[in-house]
Amino acid sequence: MPLSPTPAVPRRRRRGGLPWYVTVGGIALAVGGLVASEVLRRQHEIADATASGRVAGLDGPPCPTLTPAAFAAYRLPPQKAFIFNGVRFARRYGHADCSTLADPVKKGGAFVPVCQFTGPVVLSVTTASGSWYFEPGAGRAATVFVPEGPPRCVLAARFGT
């Protein structure tokens, strides 16, 4: 018995679908829109924190500093530590309140982490660049600004204003 040729199978046509590149382009636009809105939201939050004026322009005498050896031998080492925006802060006593300020040097959403302390006695600030140690003393409020490079500690703070 002779074999009959196999009938040709008709190709199925895709109906109602979009080409793959249109779908991928739409997803890319949606993700780009979400990223852009998040960047704008963050810039507005930084601008609002800066405009609140609680710590912007705050200045005072510099906090006394400690060497790493003096800090290690300190009789009242820090017992309370936390991380804010990638910066580790440690203190002995008191409360902390942190925020961000628009970086006056850099533009485009760059910010400076700022933390205020009610009476820390001793502070350590650790960033990717290293560790710094301050001794504001008992009952003395302090504010630490952490731009790129070494942090700046001043003996002044504004709480609740």
C-alpha cells in the first residue's frame, strides 16, 4: 500500500496579541515611570525636611573629639546604637532624632543625614569612610551632620520646633 503524503498543517496565526517588542517596551515605560515618580517623591521629602528649618543652618561650638584609643578606654561607652541612611550612630544616653537635608554642595536629590541627640555623653559615628568619636558631655545636646567625608558635630540642637 503506497504511503500518502502528510497533509500540510496550517500555521496558526496569533490573534489579538501584540508583538513582543511592544509588550517589552510598555513594561519598560511603566518601570521607568515608577522609578521617576519615586525619585521625585524622595526629592520632595528631602526638600520638605530642609524647608522645615529644624536643623538647616544650625550651628554651634564643635563637639570635643576623642581618639580611637580614648574612645575604647572611655569609662561610659555607648550602649544605644542604630543605623540611619547607612550611617551607624552610637551613644551612651539620651534620645535621638534623625532627618535629611538637601546637600548644599551637590544637587539632584543628594542629601546629608543629620541626627540630633538630647544628652549623649559620648558619640561614635561610623560611615563607609571610617569612624569618628565625639564627647559632647552629659546633659549637652548635640547635632551630627554627615556629608561625604568626616561628620561634623556641634553642641546645639532644636527639638520639636
